[in-house]
Amino acid sequence: MPESANFAPSLSPRFAAYVRDYLMDRGVNPGPVFESCGVPFEHNDETDRPIAVEAVACLFERAADVANDSAMGLSMGQNFHYESSSLLIVAMLSAPSVGEGIRFLNRYDRFIDTGITTAFYPGRSPAEFSADLVHDGGADMTQLNEYLMGFLVQTLTTATRKAVPLLQVSFQHARSDNVSALRSFFNCEVVFGAEHNSVAFHPKYLDEPFMTSNKLLFRVLQNVMETHFSISDSHG
């Protein structure tokens, strides 16, 4: 499977690092998995070329097969290596609260992951955040969808040191072999065949403070990203 073309929907090369970590944790050589999806094994630095959404989905599905883990996406989200985080996630974790962290993610992820469309509705009851993959429908997005929602919830749990009081989690894929594991992890209603991949919770949860907050770092990274992407836009 080829890498992303210049204007094709793509994801950060850090997704390759996340799959690499998952496989190596299980004693699996990542090389053949990456080669089968047309993605260079060492193509995982944020300065590297972005990877097509379909190629990342291929990595997730092949990794699940090789590791014999039907819940690979959820497993990867639960056991995420934060030392491998992208700059976006580092900045998000330094935010003061759940609301500010999600707002930051919603603001900047579109510049980094053009293959993900996010939306944040803090004023709704329940509040809702969604993250949908942009693709042509030819690849299986199950593992990648479940990773996105699992990773988000695990990150919020890590940052607040509390379980996320979820009301509902929704997925765009029509079915999953991992229903029991998903319900156990999210501890709420899980819906398939939905319009969006999304999480819903009471708006009051947005005020929950992040124990990982670092106000100076958050301010610095906000300025860096605003400057960087403003310059990128002006040269686009």
C-alpha cells in the first residue's frame, strides 16, 4: 500500500511509532508488518512525511492479525507509550483541565492529521467530542476507530487520575468482535454504525483539572504551534 500523496488525507508519522511500540511490547518484529503495508519501519518522526490514512489502517489491522489480538486498537490505547507522544499530545496533557485539553486537541489536530475531522461541543448536554477518519471506504477502520476513542479516554483518565464518567461511546463501523472488551473499558453504552466516532459526557466533567497540567509548558507550546501553523498556512 503506498504512502500518502501530498494532498491525500493523512496521519502523523507518530502513528507508526505507536504501532511499533505495540508490536515490540509483544516481542513481534515490526519490520514485516510495516513492509506489507508499504510504510518504512523507521518512518515515525514528526518531521517525516505524513502517512496515508489507509496505510495506517493497514498497519493496525496487520498488527492485530500478527499479534492475534482482535482488540488491538483498544489495547494500544490502554497501554499507550506516553514517552512516544507527539507534540500535540504533550501540549494537551499540559493543559489546565479536561475542557482546555480537548479544546486544544480540536484546535490543532486538523493541521497535523488531515485524515481526521474533529468536532467539540462543550455547550451541549451531554458534551461531545468526535474524531472521524477521512477515507474512501476501501480499508477496514475498525482497529483505528477503536484506538482513537480508547486512546482519548485513557489519556483523560491518566491526566485526571480518575475514570471518565462517560455516558456513551459511538463508532462508525457497523460491528466489532470486541463488544465485551469495549463495554468493560468504557463502562457505558457502546453504539456501532453511528454517524461519528464520539464520546459523550456531562458538561461539568470539562472542569475537571489535569494532574499533568504545566501552565508554562502549555503557554509555550500554544505559542509555538500557533506560530508554526500560521506560518505554514501563509506559505500554503
